[in-house]
Amino acid sequence: NKTDTVADFGVPAIYGGGLAYVHDGKKKITVALDYTLEKWADEKYMDDPNAFNNKQKIALGVEILPSYTSRSYFSAIKYRFGAYYAKPYYKIKLNNNTGYGSAKEYGISAGIALPMVRSKSIVNLNAQYVKVDGVGANMLDENYLRVSIGITFNERWFVKRKVH
């Protein structure tokens, strides 16, 4: 016997928005808030129209620059802090058959942006702690730490210069 299954898969609509406030006093402080909504509940999976939840995420971040006019290297370092809360798109059937649930995810992060000497490039160092709370006895709780290093190149390497 040969069975062929035709399944439709969809891609959700994603909506997002954010607000930022920049305070230019002696210290430059930026505060930003971001919200994202992914409409997974409108999509089918294996012909099941009730397979997913809408994914939501809200995040808050702060960046502090001690002094953007000082010549001191330590005054040019940017300090960054953030936190977020998210609900994923997947549904898990609960053990007691009372319905469906999904995990809750929380995260906090801290990082610094180190300017490179005699350059416009930046080295970013970041650490993030994430906690995922499972729902019910059939889901695991997770705790993990992410550490990242990134480099932002702000050089003008490929600009064609004119010689007069």
C-alpha cells in the first residue's frame, strides 16, 4: 500500500513595533521598548487549524554612554542591559487533558561595546541568561547562559578615493 499525504504549511504574518527615548545629558542614555507578534494561530499544520499559538515577545533595553565628548577610552565604552519575556508559538497537550499549554521564556542580558583604538570599529561582548518555564509535568524547565563576541566594522575599506 502506498499513502501520499498532502499537507499545507503557512508562514505567519509578523507585526512589530518599538519606542526609544534618548537622553543627551552628561551621560547619553537610550531606553528602548520592543513588541513583536507572530500570528501562528492563523496557520495550519498537517491540516490542523488549531496547532499553534500566537508568538509574543516584549523586550526592554538600556544603553549608557558615559561621555561621548571625552577623550578617555573608558568614557567611550557603551554599557548595555536588557530583559525580555516571550511566549512561544507551539502548543503542548497537558497530562491531565485539561487543554493545551506552552512554556514561558524570560531573559536578561548585559554587555559592553568596546571601541577599537584609532578605528571606527567596535568589539561587542555580551552575556545573556535565559529561563524557560515548562507547563505541566511533561515539559522541561531550562536554564542556560549565552556568551557572545561580535565585531562591527565601520571602516571605509571599499570607498574609491579621488586623487586631484
